[in-house]
Amino acid sequence: MKIIWDKGHGGNDPGAVANGLQEKQLTHKIVEYAMSYLEENYTGFEQRTTRTGDQTLTLSQRAKMANDWGADVFISVHINAGKGTGFETYVYNGGVSSRTVALQNVLHNEILTTMRQFGNITDRGKKRANYAVLRETKMPAVLTENLFIDSNDAKHLQNEAFLKAVGEAHARGVAKFLGLREKPKVQSQQKPSDEKLYHVQVGAFRDRKNAERLAEDLQKKGYPTIIV
């Protein structure tokens, strides 16, 4: 399975800017967390990004990368602006496949559920729009709008743990949609000690007083004792 991640904006296009944040930097972080999570937890896929660093790319260039590579899914990650609040996802408002709708459903639910672990996040819904990266891509494609950079949502976007969780939720959503296999969990095993201990029992008594008397004699001779 081929997964292509689109980090919204980049280069001379910072995207939305507010509260000391830039959209292009946030989308970079979310995608990097998503890719790392997939690599650590799943097998049976390849993944790429439309930009690895802070490059400037047109919308058509992004879609062409996905089409030329033959990607199975295209996920475009963005941060909203306009002083609203909440999370929303988009697919193309033209003819889309049932798989595209399924991808949107899985992603939307996984990400929103994760976001709500950090607070009361508004669900702005699963929407459709004539966005170029959704219109020009030939595979199931979804664009996510992860809160608003210019509202009270910014407190979440300033939280690295939140960005990491959102990235990992993107990854889980894609993995569920594609049916990726989970890697077996490696359990740490405690290595047995090389030191060998030999225990010698020197008495067994029904009367505790007899046990205490023997223990006292052994202690006088310098032996550590224990009564069980």
C-alpha cells in the first residue's frame, strides 16, 4: 500500500499565521508524527510526503506527485483560520468513490475522538469542497482541518503532546482504512541472573518455640536465619 502525506503550505507560503504559530510548521509536525507512528506500529506499506522540508509547491504539483507514484491514499493536513473553533474534514464535492467516503469517515472519527481527550472539541462535520488537491488526485483523498490557529483552539496547537496525538490519530485512521498489519509487540524479557543461590533447610517443627530455639543457636554461630 502506498500512502502519500501532504503537509499543507510550505516555503514562501506559511499558510495561516496567528498566536506565534505558522500553519506550515504545524502541518509538518503532525505529518512527521503520523509517519513515525506508522513505521513503528505497522507493516505492508510505503509512505512519502509531498514536501520533506520547507519547500514551496503548487497544489497541482502535490496532486501530480501522488498520481505519478500511484498512491493508494492521499491525506492533506491543514490548520484552519477565521476565528472559528473545532475540527473538520473534506473530500471533493464532485463525483467521489465509496472508498473516499469511507476514508473520510474513518479518519474523521479517529482524529476527533483523539482530540477530545484534550478537551471539548467541536465537530464541524464531514464536508465537501472543490479543493485542487482533492479534485486532481486519482485515489481516495481527504483534507483535514485541525482546529483554528487564530482562536482559543491555539492553546491545543501550542501543545506538542496534542500535535503528536493528532498525528498518530491520522496514522491509525489510514492504517484502519487500508487494513495494515500491526507489528508484533516486542515484550522485554528479564534476563535470568547468572548467580546461583542454594538454600538449605535445617529444621522443621510443629512447635514454633523449637524453631526459634534452633534459629537462636544458628545465629550465635554466625548463620543468617529465617523462620517461615
